[in-house]
Amino acid sequence: MAENLKFYADGKELNYWDRIHQEGEKFYKKIGQVTWRVPPVKFNCMVTKPVNSGCNCKIVVTPQETDQETNCAENIVCGTFENLSNNLVEEKESSAMFIVSNFEYDNYLNKIYSLQLGELNGQLLNLPKDVASRGELDILILHQEAGILLVQTKAVGYNFPKNPEADFEKYISNIERAVMKAVEQLERDVKVMLHVMGDLKIQRQQITKVVALPNLSRSFLDLAVQKWTEKCTSLGEKISNSDLQLKINFLCQEHFKCPKALKDWWCENFSKKTGITLNVMKQIAYRTVGLMSTVSVWTSSQPRMEVRNLNDAAWETGNRFTQVLLSGQQAELLKRQEKYFYVWGPAGSGKTLLLSLKGHQWLRKHPVAILNTRLGSKGRTVGHVMESTINKTIENTDNKKCKMNKAMRIDIDLAENEQDIEREVANIKKQDPTIRPMFLIDEVTWLPETAKLITILMKQFPHSHIWCAGMLPECRPEGFESQELLSILRCPPSVQRVLRIVDNRTERRLLYHLDSSKAGLPTDGPPPYFIIHSKHGSPDVQPYDCVRCAELLSDFLLNTLNLKMSLPSHDGAQSDAASQSKVEGCRLHFNDAVLAVSMPRSWHHYTNRGYWAISREALHSNMMFLGSGPFCQTLLDRQIPLKVEGAMTFTPEKNVAGQTFAMCPIGSVHGLEYKVVVGIPSARELTKYTEINEGIIKGDHGPRVPMKRLPFAKEIKRKRDELLRQGPEFCTCFLKDGAVKKRSRTLSTADVQPNEPKSDKIRISTHVHGNYRKGHSLPDDLLYENCDHLNGTMDSPVADKQLHLSDSEKHDPEMDSDDHTECLDRLKNEVCGYCNTENCVCKYCQPEELVALHKLDQWDKAYILMCASRCTSQLILVLP
């Protein structure tokens, strides 16, 4: 027997079960206190086919309906029990569950034979001889009070009519087959559990069999059982004569649609049941999903990937969503040969990937130039990403006969005068006047400067093709064919649900996928983690100044997500916090994560072109300000390797060592994809005096220097006042119906919206604004100067350390009440708009999460939209 297995460590003889327990304690912490789900997310079986476009990519094929519903049903059941466990723990009504899904019996302690364990004395594990043919257990739930729950899930009923009386005979055989199969499998599961855990002295009454039918209504099931009993079918007799009871052992659609119904079922049936001790609970958990057992998830090839904790799940989710997977529409677009083409769609729809693949195609015959443009600086990060993607694809191509050049990148500041831009474009011809490059332009906006650039390209290279991409249809350059991308494949549905809530563009909201199984995506991904400041802090203090918010974030990053870090202490040894956060097999590192920051409107000013803008100096200064605040300093104190990047163009290659957690402007991560994204809406108001931590750029505490905020320079004030005197006549104005008008002195003030433009029209770093008129409050350009000479004379230093809400956004106490029901009902249609339909997003979020997202203004919602769309796995939001 396994208890007789011995091995030697440090010269000591150890019992094998003790060794398994020892390893499990390190890996699965606080069992019984926190909910564990292993694997933390479900990975779906995917169907793909190759793309005949000369590139190494595949098309996502929508799975058959039965496969969709099977994946969906298992995910619903597992997720509902996980939410129930979290609720029971939060309300302090019971201990936490340990949930194992898709457990394959032949993986049980299967690694024991591959290790050198000393003398086995001829003993074998206590496994049934036919364990490999026993299939898998859908869900195993361990709970101290409830004991052991063995759950088999069946998707039967997804295609049934709502009326159980209509054509019932047509469907009763389907129900009978599904339920019979589940009952038989559960009986085998009980025998295997009692057999392999025989040394733990588990009794049958400590095990509960559960048949989960998330698509079948209780009325359907009751009617089916009645028919079976009347006809004396084998299933009817089996249910009547066995320990299965409809009210206890069968869960139906109503239990999974209404959390209260499942909780009532749980409390009614398991409050007085004979449970298991914490030690037995741990032993079962460590044996089934410990380091000596394989915990595999579906993969398209062997060997299958192992996913035990959230670290593994987040890494694997991000890895699968960054693979080159195309929709059928994208594959067809790659075949098109239009000379001038514009592709548009929401963030995460694969615009940058599509342009990169098109560039790879062109390189077989022509040189390719990536025009990396931005207003006010030399290009965006996305240009660097495209260049790297195309050239890396060339290096990995299997076609050795094809001679390809490398793609070139040309960084252009659209704020330069036309002559300078013409010279930069003309430099392409210097080496070869006959060159005919193909041009790619990403992140096209509606700026007139973009139109001028394209006119220059058409004039100097009349035979070249130009393909570009942007988010909005109105950004299409004149004379270009266009196509909207209709599927989002670069973000998991857990992230897309948040995007659906903050995106106020109706035609775009229905493009987001809420369920991975129905969309043919790899997984739903880990659920977003929300830190809501109002639950623990004053509304007058913003998250960037809240120590508690930082403590919750650091705890999640280090102890829940288990990000790997290796911070040396002053003596060169590894710090204690780093040692604790290091987990064997940890794959997710700090360089897989980013903290993207938005610049508040009050930190911007008008340029003489009529655009919102922020200077490089102000950007750097304000990034330093945020990095020096209590929030970031607390992260550093807790051994989070935070490093502030103050530039708008951020090259992630500098962070390859996994030693730093980058905090950078949101505009600098355009085109980049991160497995972990942390988003915090912008601060509203800055202090007059502060202290800047000069070492934050290097990732340490560094010297702190007292600083004083400066207002606009006189020249900038003069230009701003001149613009305001001209009225609403900027380069582009947004009208009430969402249309766009070019500059016109006859534009009436009635045409201009009285409030801010819609969030999809906002650009965090630079955007067009036509709403400010005389009498409105004006923003300040917030820069700081050294004020060492004022030492000791700074007024109200304590009160001045806190960030406050602006007067225009006063605190609404109703939104912070403990009872969110009335508030949520009032806002439901505005938050979701599709309640009680399959497109409803409310069922995936907690009420306080919906309320917190709704409270954000349009500026911050636009920031969340940009921030979350960069996330391929774990999204973390710190909200006011």
C-alpha cells in the first residue's frame, strides 16, 4: 500500500503520504479558509484550420453546438459553486470549498513512478486495475461541513422548448440517456473514491452524488421522472430504489440562474451533514491535484499543459490568446488586393495583427515601410511592435527559397510642418530611386495631418499600396476602401465583459464575446479582480493616494497571482517577500504585467491646433508625481519591483529580465499585449506641494525632493485665451448626433454638445475637443519646480498630501450604500442594456463591481476601454 512507500531525504526515512502533505502545504495555502478551484479556469476544446496565406497562422472554427453547450455547462456549474463558496466565506456562514474539475483517474499520483523514491518494497498504489477506463470526474468538491460532493454535469436541455408539455415525448429519451449516464458514472466515482482513499477511512455517507443539469428546468425533470416511474423504466426504478433524491441530488437550471436558490439548497441539505476533517480534506486535495498527480488541461498537441493555480492559468490564457489565430473574416481580408484599404474595429479585434500579416505577404515581392505616426512625438509603441512581428515572422519562415527584405520603420511626428514630413518620406528613395515600397499605418485618427501625410505618399509613390487601420469608421482616409472587423479574438471574454460595460458605442458593444465556448475561443480567462476604494476608504481620497488599495493589490499580485520576483536585498540575498512569492513551476513574471496610467483632463492644455495635449515635460513630471505618492510607495515597501516609465513610447524589451513591474502612460502601450494589466482611473486634482521620489525611475525609493506645482506659462495662457475668444471653431467638432463637421465659422453653438464628447471619441493623450466656451472652468498644465528654498514654509502639508474629487464630481452617498439592489435596478438598463437575454453582462459581475464601473465618468471609461483591451489574461481594476 502507498502508506508503506518510503523514500529518503537528507538521510531521513519519510512516509510517502507525509511527503505529499508536506509538498501540498507549500502549494495550496489556506485550504478551508479561501476557495480553491483547480484548474482555476476551464480551457475549451478548440477547432482550427490552417490559413493558405503563406504565414504560420490558423483560423478559429466555431465548434459544433453540442461541443459549445458541453463546455458551457461545465463552466457554469464550476463557476457557480466557486461563487457560492466565496459568498459563504464572505458572509462567515461556513468554511471554503476546494473544487477540482475534469479530474482524470489515470492521472492520480501518476508521477510516483518517474521519481527516485528509494526502495518501494514491491508495493503499488491502491488503484483499480481498470482505472484508465473510468473516464473522468467532472467536478469534485471538498468541504469540511458538507463532506465530499461528486458532480456529473450534463448539457441536456439546451435545445428544448420553454413549454415542457409541448412535444415532450420527443425529448424524454434525451433526458433519460443523459441522466442514466450521469447516475452510472457517479456510482463508479463513489467506488473509486472509497477504494483509492481507503486509508483515510471515508464512509459512503460522507459522499454526496450530484447530477447537474444547468440547461434543464425543474418542471422538465419532474415530468420526466413521473413518466419514467409510470412506465417502470430502469432509470425510474434506479432513482426510486437508490439513495438519489430529486431535491438533494439533482440541480437544475433554476439553481444556476439564481445564486440564492443554490445557496438555499446548500444550507438546507448540508448544514447538518457528516462532513470531513480538515486533514482529510487536505489529503484528498494533495493526492488528486498535488505535485505527484498530473493536472492537465486541453491542448491541441501532446504533452498537455498542466494548470494548477492562478499563476499557471493566467500564463496559459495569455499564451493562447497571443497565438496567431484569425477569424474567417480576417483570413478573407488577407486575400484582398486593394491598393488603398482601411480596416477598422474595436480594440482587440486584431487590426495590428492583420496589418503585420499583410506586411509579411508584401515582403515576398516588395519592400515594406511602417509609418509610425503620432501627433506631438515621433511615433507610437505599436510601430515598434509591428516591425518586430513582421521581421520575426520572416526569420521563422519555412520557405527558404523566398528572399525577403526586412520591414523598415519610419517614425513621424505629425505636428511637424509639411516640408519636414515630405523630406522624411523622400528619404526612402535615397538608396534606390526606383523603389516601390508598400506602406502600413496603424492607429489612424481623424486628424487633418494624417490626410496630408497620405496625400504626400500618394504623390511621391503613386504605384505603392497603402493599408491602414483605426478604431472608428470616420477615420477612413478619403478614397480608401474599408472593412469593419466583427470579431474580437485577442482578449478573453472575462475582459471583453468589462469592455462591453465601458464602451458606449452601441454598434460595437454586441461585438464583444461573453462566452468562450460559443465563440470558439480558448477559455473565458480568469475573472477580473476589482479593488473598490469606497469599500474601505474615504471618497475624498483617490486610489492613487490610498495605502489600503496598494496593500490589496500587492497581496493579490504576490500571494494570489504568485508573480515571480527576485529582488536582492542590501546584502545581495533574496528578500523574504520574494522568497515567499516564489512558487515551484511559476511561469508568470512581473515583466508580463503592466500598470497603465491615464493623464487626467486637468493635466492637459489646448494647443494652437485646437487639440488637447500634454507636453513631454508635464508627462514626465506627472508620472513622477504619481510614482512618488503613497500608493506606489506602498507597493515598493511590499517588495513589488515597480518602475516608472515617463516616456510616451515604451519599449518593453528593456524589461525582459522579469525584475520590474512597469508603470507607464496608457498611450505608450498601444499595440502591446500583456498577460496582466492593472488599471487605475486618473487622479482628479493635484496638490500644490508634494515630494518627488527621484529614484522611482530606477525602481527604488531614492532621494525625495520637495516640489511646487506651476501653472501655465504666460505664452500658453495667451494662446489658450485666444482660442476661447474664437468660440467653438476647432479643427473638428462633435455634434449631438455623433456626426463630424470640419472647421466652419458658421457652426452654431446649438450644434455643439453641452457636455463632453462620447468616450469613443476621446484619446487619452491627445484628442479633439470642441465644447469649451467662455465661462467654463479651464485646465491647468501641472508642472513642478524644486522648492528646497521653501523648506519649512509649505502650508498645510498634511492636508495637502491627499487628492480630492473635483467640485464637478461630488460624492453620491447612494452609490456607496451596502444595499445595491435599488441602485442597480435604477441603473441596470444603462449599465447593461441587454438584461434577461443571452447578451446580458450583469450575470458575470457582482453588483458593487457594476456600480463602481458605472460611477466612472466618460474620460475614465475611455481609459478603462484602452487599458483593458491590452490584457490577454488577468485584468485588475482599482476603482474609486
